[in-house]
Amino acid sequence: MSEEILHGKARQHAREALRKLVLETGGDRCLSCGACVVGCPVSDWSDERLDPRRLVRLIQNGLGDLIVEMDWIWQCTECGRCNYTCPAGVDLATLITRARGLVSRDMSPGQIQKTADLHRKVSNNMGLEVSDWLETVEWMGDELGEEITDLEVPVEKQGAEYFATINSKLPMYYPADLQDIFKIFHAAGVDWTLADKWWEGTNYAMFTDDEETWEETLRRQAEKVEQLGCRKVAYTECGHGYYASLAGYKRFGMKPRFEVFHVVNLYAEWIREGRLNLDPSRNSQRITLHDPCNAVRKASMAGFASIAEDARFVLSRICEEVVEMTPNRDANYCCSGGGGALLAGFKNARMHYGKVKVDQIDRTEADRVCTPCVNCYDALENLARDYERPWRPVHLWKLLADAIVTD
């Protein structure tokens, strides 16, 4: 970073805290084999010349304070690919997250912490007031109602089976995407509801290791779900929000009285149950799938339900031509925007290491990149524009909604 952020005892504390943590995360087992370096697109890209292996060595040599002051820990997307490739099982991603947690909240780069603070203060990342949110829901529902005359978009419905979360970028910047979500839930004929507050489908506090905000936002949302008496949470197309919820419940000892399902797994379930009448000819372009790191690799490594296979099943039923990226599933590369990197402000870094993702997509010769995560969508859109590529990202909900036959 451009200025010193640790002083006096704080510097010594950083050294000691990270040296202790490197043992707790298995760093003493590091073989210096370099598997993590090979698997990490962010390795050694800048003048800081840092990579996951050097990270461990610096901490072991008592230089953890230097890591805390490096931009690299914020440019890292916390995709978990280093963990995935490590034969010794070192939890490198947690080391980076905890290093971020040693940075004063007001010195976190870009908008990551500010976004988390808004979530805690207002109940969503964009700072939308309840009236603005409800007005947007009504507006999009009314428009879709002209096409689907028996459409209902329930809000605060007591006893609904599903509580639907929404990424707040949608009502703020992409309100029309709400119509795709409404259409899917309606066509599936499930009992569902939106909420007036605490419907946010992301949680950036996990990426700054702000445990207080992470826990409070999770507990407030859980309280809302339980107040409404919902039995299931349908977590929106956001990889990290889904993962942050399940990991947070475990970390903070929470035992909510409901189950959490990624909505992609629900799409697959509803299709298998014959709830949706689909016409794949409506999606005739060549499609490839981007596997969001948190909802695929990190979820499966943590023992949570991955969306990898269900996403492929859904695409096979709603698209005429689907081609795989290589590598894929747990081995897939990050979109370049994960871990808060999209909000950290280091665009040149993202464009540099994002070239790995661009090349991966190029090899498929796809027209569209199915991206079941809002942040991944934005990151891939940035890459496509900066590298002047013809392909564009598309949400899975868009492809599914387009394939649904309603008449």
C-alpha cells in the first residue's frame, strides 16, 4: 500500500498473530513444491512479487507485518485454487483473509468495507431504503404481469416455503433481471416470498474478516427468515453470499431453523420434478459455463452443496449447444473479481491476471458465458470489454427464464 498502516505494537501483533495462524492453517506442512503458485493467476504479477508460497515463508520468518501492508492481499480473489492444488492441505486462503483482518477497517481499499458497513446499517449493500426496494419490486412485477396475467410477487408472506434472497445490485442497477427471477418462481409454482428488509444476497464482511459485521448481518437475516416462518432460503445467484452464509453459520455457532439452498440447485430440482415447461431452441447460441469459485470449489471443499453438476444439468435442458471450459468445476479459474477484488479498486491487476480467464473462454469459441453469480457477471463483462472480445456473460436465470414456455 502507498502508506504505512501498522505502527509500533500493531506491527509486532501482526507478526505474532500470523505466525500463530500459519500453524493453525497447516503452514508448517508446506513443502515449497510450488503447486499453489502454478495454480494461482495472481502469483508474482506485480513488483511486490508475492505468491501463496512466499506468503507462508514470510510469515514463518517473522515478516507477516510486511504482508499486511501489501496490495497483493487485496488483489487476491480468495478463489481457493491454492488450497485446492496444495498436496499438504495448507489453508492459504484463510491466511490471506486473516491478514486483511489486521488492516484497520478505515484503511481497507476501495469499497469493500464501505459496502459491508452499508449492509449492516441499512440491511443491504446498496443502501436502498425499504420504500425504494418495494417500489422497484412492484414496478417490475407490474411490467411482467402484462405478460403473465396471474403473476403474484409476494412480499412478507407468512409461512411461505421459500425465502428468496436478492443481490442488491439488481434493484439498484439491473431491475429488469428481477423479472427473470419472478418468472422462474412463478412458473415453478412454489410457495415463496421476498422480504422488506434483510433480503441481501451477498456478504462482503467475510472478505475483510470483519467478524462482527459478518455475524450480525447473518443473524439479522436469519431472524427475518424465522419471523416469516419460512422453511427454506433460496439463495440467489451469488457464489460468495451462499458460501458466506453456510460458512458463517458454522463459524459463529448458528443453528438456524431453516435450510439454505443455492437457487441453481433448486432450478435443477424443479426441472427434475417436471415443474417447468422448457424450450431449449429459445437459447440457440453456443454457451459455456463459468463455475463460480465460492459456490463450486470452496463449497465442495467445505462440505457444502456445490452447484457444479446441477448448473450443467439445467443448461443441458435449456440450451441447444453447451461447451465446457478447460479446466472446469473445482479446477476452474476465477472470474478475476472474487474475494472483493471487484470492489478493491485495482483494475489493472484484475485485467492482468484476468487474461487467464479470457484465454480459457476464448478456447471454447462460445457466444455467451453462463455466469450464475452477479459479481462474476460484472467481472467477466469488464474483461470482455477491455480485451474487446465478442462473447458476453449471461445469468443462468436469464437463460432459464427465456426457455420457459408460459402459454
